[in-house]
Amino acid sequence: MAKFSMFVYALINFLSLFLVETAITNIRCVSDDDCPKVIKPLVMKCIGNYCYFFMIYEGP
């Protein structure tokens, strides 16, 4: 029973990350300049009139 409770707890925490992410990124835009500025390695791009976060990977 304890393992099942821990599984449900972990599942709720994991799924809540997606709910928070979708709530934050509903920013309307026309161009990339309309999106908020963020620090590297994150970049915001305007796609389909909404701002989306992207991670820049600068490999070795």
C-alpha cells in the first residue's frame, strides 16, 4: 500500500510540471521581439502567435 501511495504521489508531481509549463507559456506574440527576454541557454521564439521556450545546446 505504501508503494502505491508513493507512486501516486510521484505521478501527481510529475504531471503537475506539465500543467505549470502550459500555463506559463500562453503569451501571445506577432514576432520574436514580442516574447519576454530570458537568460541563456533558454530562448523564446514566436510560433503560431504564441511564445515558446527552447533550450540552446552548445556542445563541446
